[in-house]
Amino acid sequence: MIEISTSATTTTLAVAGDLDLAERDQFPEIAARVVGLRRQLLVIDMCQVTFMDSTGAAFLISLADSGRKRGGATVLRGADPRDLFVIEICGALELFRIDAEHHCEAGVSQSGFRRPDGAPTPA
């Protein structure tokens, strides 16, 4: 699931679950909405992403590239090292600013997994 929220200068995408080939049908509509908002800053909140493949990475890369062409910036917040590795392998990590200061909410691990008691699962 991907939720979009906005402020005067920022669009935030909150991604939950898998960001992969199975979810690709929703990517064009979401990309069109984000580009249409024309905000200078795109923040992609990945705290609840459970898995990302190269299809999901390509989606994020296309968003970052579109923003860069308009003079904007894209920030990845709460990205798991595995997700960053996928983007790096695609040769596009330099398109993103990495928010290393962000800490995901309690009960969510960097890879997005929740235990039934709400505590994060070990990575």
C-alpha cells in the first residue's frame, strides 16, 4: 500500500508491505499523481516496506529522476540497508538523499516486520 500526503513544499509517500513486481500496476498512477503535485521535495517513507525488488527500485528511481529534472530532491526515510543495496546495484543511489537521522516508530523494524506484541523482529 502506498499513501500520498502533501504540505506546501513536500510530497510524502508512505510505503507499506512489498514494493515489487506484484505491485507494479499501481506505479504509473502514483507516479502521475506525484509528478502532478509539483512539490520540490519528495520524501519516501520506507519504514514499513517488507520487501523491495528491482521493479520497486525502478519505480523509486523514476520518481527521483522526475523530481531531479524539475530541480527537486528525493529523500529516502527509514530505508533498510537491503533496499539501499538494491538501488545501489541499479546505479541510482546518487539520485537520493538518505535520511540517516530518522528512526522508525516503535514496533517496526527497519525491514518493516512487526511481531504480534508490536516489538520489532530481529533483522
